[in-house]
Amino acid sequence: MVDISARLAGDEPRSSRRLARDLAPIVFLGPAVLLLLVFLIYPLMSSFRLSLLAWNGLGHEGSYIGLANWWRLLHDGLFWAAAKNNILLAVFSVLIQLPIAVVLAVVLDGLGRGSQLLKILYFLPLLMSSVALGVLFKNFYDPNFGPLNALLEGIGLGGLQQDWLGDTHFSLASVIAVICWQNIPFYMVLFLAGLASFPAELSEAAVLDGASQMTIFWRLKLPHLKGTLRTGALLAIIGSLRYFDLIYVMTGGGPEGASELMATYMYHQVFASFQLGYGSTVASAMFIVVTVIAAISLRLTSRLETEV
Amino acid sequence: MSAKRASMLSALLMGASFAVFAGTAALADDVKTITEWDLQTTPAAVKVIRDAADRFEATHPGFKVADTHIQNDAYKAKIKIAFGANDAPCIFSSWGGGPLREYVHANQVLDLTPYLAKDPAFKDRFLPASFGAVTADGKIYGLPAENSAAALIFYNKDMFAKLGLTPPATWEDLLKVIDVLKSKDIAPFALANKGKWPGSMYFVYLADRIGGPDAFANAVQRKPGGSFEDPAFIEAGKRLQELVKAGAFAKGFNGLDWDVGAARRLLYSDKAAMELMGVWEASIIRGENPDFAKKLGFFPFPSVPGGKGDPNAVIGTLGDNFVSVSASCPYRDAAVDLIKTLTDDKAAAGRLADGRAMPLKGIKIEDPFVASMFALISKAPSVQLWYDQELPPKLGELHKDTTQALFGLSVTPEAAAKQMEEAAKEELK
């Protein structure tokens, strides 16, 4: 009696532990896999399927037209112009956001404890909703009432006044400036986290060896951030290729499609022109473009990392 | 121990979720909810709808109206998603025309003809022309609800008086007014064309003045000789660009957003003198800036030399918004009662108090300002519906895109007309 109960008591935890070990991956991965299936894989598949239809998105499904939508997409100048705008956004995001974010992070990191307030202040743009930010900057850029043109006038640079959002030459650049302003804090935090793991002894040793702050930055801190920079660049590129919100709020892709991105073009096809089929083609093409460019940038940056 | 606690927890959770289910089930049994979506966002306009909903709830015990008020451009996207996802509201607003017909052809909208046949007294209150935009294949799919909305040119009377200007009746007069205003550094027209539809009004008026309503009707119905490359559309584009080159529009017009009040702000601050806009603008101004409303006047769009169109014709819609019942609504009869309540005499009186006149026969308007607007509209020999609402959506979008490009001087009137005609050949078979 005692024997059995002792054995049971000894056995039970072991078998339940084995069970737990076998079940654990399923329990932990299950929800994630399920969410991915429902919200990523299924929509992806069904938008590929919808891209083969001529359908306005209402009532019963439209008619199957094979690859006609894809053929049209290949010859659609507006889509490729939008894709080019996405690439411009990606290039400028990387070239503007990352360097400024690195500088801010290094400076704030060097300030030590006193930088708490500044960190919070610099982080604020990221906490604001894009729609509110869009409306704010629409007023900022307003050529009749906006402070930007008034400021230019006030400091004697009236000649530089522009119709920032209504001129086809400036609308995309004007919104890119706001996108950069909003996103710099994100990369700043990323780099601050990267610098947190930078060993203090290293810079102390460098100082003893007579290295200047500049040398420490270029020779020690920047190489230390290499991996974080790579992550940041990839995030900026992918984010830019799928970008939607500030463009939609501030210019709606206009005027005359001058600031149209792939995502806003898709939105216009589906919701304004009632072409769910063609809009799905645009969405699927967007997925392919993003995947290909992300893969290429991964490849390129990984080579950089091994060489340096 | 911990396993026990976990099982207790899960039992509790399950109990709680059952309670929640039971709760919703009980609610669903007691109250039948009719969802209603519209795009009225000013307090006065919302109150008219809520009051009608209260009257309906009083006479239909057990029903509850869930009214939702959504801003213009957001509404257009939201309603489309709702129908596409088979989750349409029972009652929805539209401008009739091409987009509503898309929903009708997809069997998403309830045919109101039999309901109206049962209650001819109700139907006969409306001006007959007001059903044009909601009629498809001889059947009626909506009731005119909000306003008789023509586009007129609103202007600052005080400013005109100070500069010795009078409302221009002809094209030459208009150009002179523009010159005087320009010389005083005042933008002649406030225009916020980010959404593209405000600029489209200029093109539609010009085409109507130049070619009369038939030019557009023939092009849409693909009658022999009817074409979007008709000289009327090309000249409309030329006149429009003549205005742009004369500096008739406030700075930055193609980037300003009408939805956030960018055009009215120019009027309020005396930076612009006129605005071509639907008559709803007058009621918004009265609510938003009563002081400025006292200075507000209006005049019809001027005539164009050699034009075939009647200078009394207007563009706009008799109804502005129309209310329809979606085919998927579980309580169709009650929903029809509700849209009748939304357009009954009490609702009409409420809208009138808000400066908006429903297209009803013999409507008595005491407010002299609204009365004179309505008089202008009712003497119009024809009411041309906005092109972007009359045309099928794809073509309507193209019309707005090409017109914004005309405003931006980046396309010639001939090229814009050609683009429209090529798309029309595909879309309007």
C-alpha cells in the first residue's frame, strides 16, 4: 500500500513532466500559428484568388478572368509610378531617419541620467496618432494660414514659399518629411537599446589611450551598432514599402497622383472605383514587391556584416 | 494545488462567458435593433435624425434605432466595406446615381416601389424629379431625405459692396470681378480640391452652360453623336483653365482639404471672396460662424458666351442624401417605416429650421435666405446630378482625376476628354 502510493507519487510528476514537455511547444506556438493562419495566410491566399476575378466587391462573386488583371497591372503606369514613390520613401527613410536617430541616441546616451526628460520629449511624436499628426501638419503646410510659409516670409526667405501639399513637385517630399519626423524616435529608442549593451570599460580604455569622442563614435560605437543598424534599415525599408496612413490623411495620394503609394492606389481601386478584383491584384503585387525587396536587402546587408 | 486553482479559474471563466452569452441572447430577444448610418455630422442635422428615430421607437415598441453618423469621405469607404463583408446597416444614405446602382445590381438594396404604391399620399409629397437619382430599371430604391442641394456661388456681400462689385451674370463680368479682387490681393474663389469633388463642380457647371444637359446625357447613354470628346467638354476644360490662369483660385487649392474646413476658413478670414459649393455650405456656415452668415449672399453660375445651356439650370441633387433599406435587413417593414419617419413632415420642418429644404411640393419656407435658394432651384429647367455620382464609380473617379489635372494645368482639355471617352467606351456598353 505504502509502496504503491510512493511509486505513484514518484511516477506521476515524471509522466506529467514528459507530457508537459511534449505539449509545451504546441501550447506556446498554437495561438501564434492560429493567428498567422487566420490573419495572414488566409487573407493572402484569398487576395491572390480575388486578383483573378472581375468583381466590384458587392453581392455575389464576379467572373473569373484569369490573369487579365495581372496583365493590366504590368501595363499600368500609375501603379509603377506609385511603386517608384514607395522606393523613394524607402531610400529617404533610411538616409534621413537612421543617421539622425543614431546621432540622437549617442548624444542622449552620453548625457546619462539627465537625459530622461529629453528622451521622453523626443519620443512624443511616435505616440501621436498618425491621423491627428496628419491634420496638424496639413495646417502647418497650409499656404494661406500655415506657420511654415509665414516663418519663411518672416526670416526673409519669402522666395522659398511653396504650395507644399498642393504642388505635384512638393507633395511627396512634404509628407516624407513628416513621416521621418514621426519615425525617428522609434529608431532612436532602438539604437539607445543597442548602446545600452556597449561596455563602458571599452570607451574608458579608449580615452586612456588618447582617443577623441569622434574616434570612439566612429571606431567603437558605430561598429557596435552594426547589427541594430541593419535591423533598423530593414524595418525602415519594409515599413516604407507598405506605407499608407500619413499619405492618405495629408494628400490622399494627390494631387494628380503625385504622392500615390502602392497602398493608397490599392485603396482607391477598391473603395473609390469599386474594383475589388483589380485592387486585390495590386495588393498581391505589393506583397511580391515587398517580399522581393526585403529579401534583396537582407542579402545585401548580411554580406556587409560578414565583410566588415 | 496549482492545477486545482487553474481548473477553478477556467470553470469561473466558462461560467462568466456563459453568462455573457446568456446576456446577449436575452437582449436580442427583447430589443430589435435597426442600424442606421448617415453622413450628417453637425449637431442640428444629427438631432433631426435622432428625433425621427425617437418618434419611430415610440410607435414601434420593441424596436431600437442605432444611429451612426460618419464623416463624408470616411463614410464612402466604410459603407463599401460593410456591404462587401455582408454586414450592411439596415438603413444607409447615398447620393443615388451610379454608386447606388452598383449596389442595386448586386441585389443589396430593397425595392421600395411596392411600399410607396401602398402609400401614394406619402410619395406624392415629393417633387417627382427627386426620385430620378434613386430610380433603376423603373424601380425606386431610396427616399430623398436631406436637402435640395444645388451648387451656387456663395460670396461675401460686405466685401463686394466695399469694392463696388455686383454678382456677375456673364462670363465677362466674372472675369472682371476676378481682376478687381486679384488687384486687392484677395483670392476670388476659395477652393479646397484635395477630395477632387469640389473642383468637379466647376467643370460640370461649365459643361452644362456650354452644351446644355443633353451633351452629358448623350455621352452617358452612348447615343449616336454623344461623346465625352464633345466640343462642350473640351470648351469646359478650356474655360476652367482660363480661370486657373487668371488666378481665380486661392493658393494651394489642389492640396486643401474641404472636409476640415479649409475653404470656409478662407472666406471667414477675408482671404477669399466667393466659393462654388452646394447649398449645404450655407447651413454649415450658419452653424459654424453666425456672424459671417449675415454677410453671406449667393448667385447662380454665370452664363458662358455662345453656350446652349439655360443659365437658370443648376447642378446638384434634389434630395442631397437619399435613404435606402439594405436587402439584408431582418426587419424590412419596420425599416421602411423608419425611413418614412426620417423623411416625414416633422423631419422636414426640423431640416428647414436648420436651413435645408427637402424636395417637397409646396414647401413653406419662412427663412428668406433658404426661400430664395429654394426658389432658384425650383425655377431651374434642369438639375444635372454631380458627374461623380451619376457615372459608374470607375468613370466617376476618372472624371474627378482628369478635372483635378485640368486644375493643375498638367493636362490639356483635349487629352482629358480623350481619356474620359476611352474609358467610357469600355465602361458604358
